[in-house]
Amino acid sequence: MEGATAADALRNSLDLARHAERLGYTRYWVAEHHNMKGIASAATSVVIGHLAGGTAKIRVGAGGIMLPNHAPLVIAEQFGTLEALYPGRIDLGLGRAPGTDQLTVRALRRDFASADEFPQDVLELQALLGPVEEGQRIVAVPGADSRVPLWILGSSLYGAQLAAMLGLPYAFASHFAPNDLLPALAAYRGGFQPSAQQAKPYAMAGIHVYAADTDAEARRLFTSAQQQFTNMVRNRRGKLQPPIDDIDTYWTPPEKARASAMLKYALAGSRETIRGGLEEFVAATGADELMVVSAIYDHAARKRSYEILAAAAGL
């Protein structure tokens, strides 16, 4: 957020993870992004270790690792190490996008064509995390036979179809790319093939939640996210801004339309408002699990939002 450092963000992340654990949340994920001033989780596996080491039981994972940026062996070793340190608590979500811009992709010594190899890379990674086969010459140490659970992440039909084919759980990024949510879930469930990891489809959907004691205060907190998405429309990325009293003074009507479309699945309100919105979202999607994003500027207000959400969801 504006005025804070990466060290501040990492301290707040651990504090929030501990808070979420006390409240009964299932998992806490961080994402791989590079060359972005507002995101401090570029070294994703390091951040996961920091969060898992500071908590006791909540699952911690990647939402996700952008696999085209890495050799599968390296990710198997990193997450095998995390699983050895924090057994039964590590998740590995995998994405196909680079999580950055073209210039940074080159700085990562990768190229965009590597995304075409994503299905093969997932299979290679899965094998490296599985049992060692007779005659296998390359073994991830740690990693082999750790069976870290894999998820496929996506914002289109591609990831849904791949997750279904491989029999893996699927997480859809409807918190920023809502348009294909329902078709992707239908494609995933319709094409699902049981696997050793997953016997039946299991789908997660992303949603923004901004909860406060009153609807008015929640809507004000939400303006930080609205400014953030407006800046994305303007191709101007940066740190999260403080909330403002009147969002209509910030965006133009065309910007409002585009930003609001990306924020289609966002709830802002008191506990009762949030409860009703969650019920509608789950009824519409049939999601087995929700991944909540809350881009709230004030750390105490963000923690309070998760308290209200926990009460609304009956955790």
C-alpha cells in the first residue's frame, strides 16, 4: 500500500495469516508476480516459508507459481522442501501466464513460447513430486514422493480443460477476470477425469470481499480496490491507495464501466449484506470453496473485514 515498504507488507501478511488461522480459514495463498511495485511476493516459495513458519495449522500455498518461468525440477525441490518443513500444510497452485510484462519475462531468461509447454511441465512436476520409479535418473531431493497437492489456476477455458483432463482441483480467477467463470466451471466439471489426487471435481472461485460494521464504511473501503482497477485500465500500476469518499471523482464513466466489469464479483457491506452476497455467489457457481481477496488499505480494517466475513460464512 502507499507509504509502506515490502518489509511492512510481509509483516502484515504474516499477521493476517495468523489472524485467519485463529478465525478458522482453511488456507492462505500468495501469488508470483514480478516487477510490480504493489506486490511483495515475487520470491513466492520464500514468502510461503515465512508464512508457514509463523503459523501452526492453516494451509499455505501458491496461488500461484507461474510455471513457465521455472524449470519443474526447481519448483519440485522448493515445494518438496516446504512440505518437509511443514508437512500436510503446503499447496501448489500452477498458472500458465508469466505474471509480468514482456521485458521482465526476458529478464527472467524465459520466453512467451514456454507457456505452450505448460501441460507437459505440469506432468513433469507431478512426476517429480510423486514416487520414484525404477531407473529414474533425476530425483527431486527433497520433493520426491512428497505428493504436494497441485491445483490448476485459470481465467479461461484452457485451464479448466487441463485441470479436468489431469483430474486436479481447479481455481478460477473470477476476482479479476469474471467473464468466463461459469463456462469454465461447466467445462471443468463436464470433462473431469478422476485421478490419484482427486476422485471428483473440486472447484474454487475468487471473490472480492470488503466487510465493515456498516454498508457505508464497507463501500468506502472498497474504493481502494476501485482505484486500483481504474489504474489498471489506465495502464498505471502502483501501490494500493487510501480509500476516498466519492469514487466518481476518480474515474471517468468509461473507466468506471471497465473497472466495474472486472470487479463484477465483489461484495462490500455489513455482515448481513456479505452473507446474502455469498449465498447468491455460491448458488450461482456451485463452488466448493471460495478464495477471498480484500484489497483494504488499513491493516486493522482488513483484519476486521475477515472477522466479519468469518461470522457471515459461519466459520
